[in-house]
Amino acid sequence: MRYLSYLLVALFCCTTYATDTKYVRVTAGAHPYVLELIELALSYQKEHYKLEYVKNIPTQSRAIRLLGKENGIDIFWSVTSFERENMARAIRLPIVRGLLGYRILLINESHQVRFSKLNHISQLQSFHYGLRHDWPDHDIFVDNKLSVNAFHTLSGALNMLRSNRFDAIPISVLELPDVLKSYKTYAEQALLFYYPSAVYLFVDKENTQLHSILQNGLNQALLDGQFEKLFNQHFAQLITDLSLEKRTIIELKNRSLPPSAPLDNSQLWYKK
């Protein structure tokens, strides 16, 4: 009889725990850093949260429209824009500390000497840059009066680069290691392009509760150092390997960044 009582208590505890678990839906296949950061933000709550992974969400435009929907997701992450902040509720904390706005050029190795002598954007206006038509930096480069040729596939663009159809392809430092691993190409050694860019977490506009939970969790992670610790675990070696600190920075304006971005809070941004 006593054993049965213990068993019933145990079953009740397990049922209560399962019932109290709250699930937050996210897109499957995301970068581990983003998922770990979301879990970190949720961990500051008394309730137990668990991520539920949703497959077959092919595009960012599709993902943001599925926020809060029955067969959709609860959290979306992307480079912010005026349009996206109108469509969804943003947690205005740049989760990769602006690192996505740092670009290194793919060039022909034989042209390295030409680039090594440059240090100002005015010297780069005579070069031709290949950018995919739907990359956010396509319009940024055009807006900064740089000559841009659009392409549709990176493999085709690399062939155009080799045949000197254009001089360089800017690649995000977050994507560069995979590009260099997948293609036989060369990364320019001296320059680092930069424009302010913020990747935010977004939730459905009506979901003020989840917005508050994520905002408070990320703020607490900043205060206790866990945000920076997680960032360094994923990106410190990358920053070292690409010699970002030693490169000459070329700054571009980004008028597509909403003025609400917290650019004045240096704690939120990586600066070389």
C-alpha cells in the first residue's frame, strides 16, 4: 500500500511537470548559437520552457508571416528592417552583436596587392562588386555609390570573378569559413567592410507575453555575463582566425536600419 502511494505521488509529479512545460516553436535547422541564446533567455523564467522545432519553412518572408499561426512558429530571427518591424514585434537587441554587418571580400589572389594599399571608401568606387540580387547589402553598396553587378548563384559569381567580370564579392564573416571550405576561392587579407546591421528575435505582434519574457531574459543574460560568454564560445575563434582586429575597416552607411536600433549601447555590439 505504501509503495502504491509513493507510485501515485511520483506519477502526479511527473504529470505536473509535463503539464507545466511550455513549448516555444522555432524553425528547425537554425544556427546552434541562436537556439542556445533563446534557451538561455527562457531559462530565467520560473516556468519550464522547451523548444519545439518546426520543419519545412523555406524562406524568411514565409517564416515571419507564420508567427503566432496555428501551424507556424513563435520566434523568428532575421536582419531587421522597417518592413519587418511593422509586421512583427522585435526584441531590439542585436543577437550577433552586429557581426553580420562585417564583410570580407573574395578576390582573385593575384589582385591582393591592389587591395592592400586601400584605406578609404573613395578609393573603392572604381571597383566592381558582385552581390546576389536579394542580399541586403546589395542595396547598401549601391546606396554608398559603389558599382554593383547582381548575380543569382554564388558558384556562377565565382566564375565571373575568375574571369574578371567583377573585382570582388563581399561575404559575411559568419558565412566566409563555409564558403572557403566549399569553393576554391581566396579571401582578401587587408580590408574589412562594415555597416551597422542588427539581427533581432521577432514574435507575433499580439504576443506581448513572449516578447516580455525574451526581452527580460536577454537583459539578464547581459547583466550576468552569460550573453557575452555564449557569444565568445561561438565566435571568438572565428574573429581570431579571420584577423578582424588587424584589418583596415571601410565603413558604409546603412539607411535601411531603423533608427530605433540601439547603436549608442556599446555593450551590444562587436567593435574591432
